[in-house]
Amino acid sequence: MKRTFLALMSICLVSLTLHAQDTTAFKPVEYPDGFTSQLNVVYAKAKDWEGKMDLYLPPKSAGPSAVVINIHGGGWNKGSKESQTGFSTFFKMGFAVANIAYRLTGQATAPAAVEDARCALIYLIKNAKELNIDVNRIVVMGGSAGGHLALMAGLLGNDHRFDGNCPGVENIKVAAIIDKYGITDVWDWGYGTRITSRSAERWLGDKAKDKKFAASVSPITYVNKNSPPIFIVHGNADPIVPYEQSVELHKKLKELGVETEFITVEGGEHGKFTKEKNSELNKSIIAFLKKLGIAK
């Protein structure tokens, strides 16, 4: 009887621990006076799943604003929008922010996350007038898997192959993409000769051995002379996503005459940059967006 009781107590403790991990508390986003927030806005639905975004909107009196869509990382299998809170750089420039959640591998495998990133972009375009957003100044940003999704959302342009959950919008474009150490070649990340990750195999799901499908969800596939400007940052000591993937993306963009800037963080690992380096990167992002006329 005593053993049974102890076993039950152990199960309860494990359950409570897992629950605590699932409900990690994050600090709320701090935004300037005059801004308003709309949390957990549903931008798309897929069966019983609802795609939600948190919107932070500047005062309407300033006129239609630029907006940055932020996409969290986590190898497509973990992470949450609530973990993303550092938007002060964009708030200071008068940008709106759309911080999005998307389906993780455990909920749906590829191309679900790409579909969601596209639907978030399309939702903002559809509702631009109501949200006071300038459709000509949409920026998509993400790190790691979020960088991959930001690239996919912007590079697809008017290719609607992943827009089945949110059809009906043409002239889809973004003004710029901010790619922080994102995956650009999914097959290479899963099976290449450099750093490889099981996250790619898990995300590809039943298409795990389908090289053609992996190419269809890889940003490098969609780069062309009409691609939007792309700001890239990657540490050359990244142990998770090969630094060479960003090198190859930048090279292809330059060859096609696409506006791009590539910052190598010497000795930088997977986003683990110093406070000083992050401050320097933020200044470079601001300068890039101002050069393009997106930031005023």
C-alpha cells in the first residue's frame, strides 16, 4: 500500500512539474504611452487550431505605420510568442508590432508553420486599414526557425502554394526581411555534411526523405531578382545552424542584385551575442530600414 501511495505521489509530482514547464510565466511586453495592444487576435484557423498574434499599435494620429511581424524560433518544435518581448527598437521608430504564434511540429508538420507565417502576413494586409498599417512598409523578422519562416513568408511573394488557409489576397509583398541566423536550406540542415539537426527531420514528418519537398520549404529556393531586401546576421561559431547557409543566401542575393546586408558576428554562437553586440546590431537594423525608406 505504501509503495502504491509513493508511486502515485511521484506521478503527481511529475505531472505538476510538466504543467509548470508548460505554463512558464513571461514578462508582458512594455510599450510606450499612446500605443495600444490587442492580444491573442486570431489570424487563421486550421481544424481545431487557432493561430494567434499579439498586436502593438502606435497612435493613429501619426498616420499609417510600418509594422514588423516577429516570429519566434525553436526548431519549429518549441517556443512561444510570449517569450518575445524586446521590441523597444521598433516602438521608438513608431512601428506597429505583430508577434505571432504558429503550429509547432507536435501540432502539425511541414509546411504548416510556413502556412501560418503566410496567413499572418495576409491577415495584416487584409486588415491594414482598420489597424492603420502601411502595406508598403511591412517587415518580417525572426531568429533561427523564426528566421526561416520570415524568409519564407517574404520570399514567396505572390506564390500562393501555401496560402490555402487564407486565400483571396493578391499583391502580397514585404518591404524587408530581417533574418537572424535562420535556416535557409532545410535538407542541408537535416542531412548535409555540416551541422545537422533532427529538428529538420521531425518537422518534415512523413516527407522526411523527400528532397524535393524539403526544397519547397527552403528559402534559398525562392530567391530571385525581385526578392525583397534582406538583412542577415549570423555568428560564425554557430553550433546549431550552419553559418555557411547565411553566406550562401547572401551570395545568391548579391549575384541577383537584391539589396542585402550581411553582418558576421565573429565568434558568435546561436544568438548568444553580447549586450554590446546586440545594441550594435539594432543600430544596423535601424540604418538598413532607414536606407530603404521604411523607417522614418
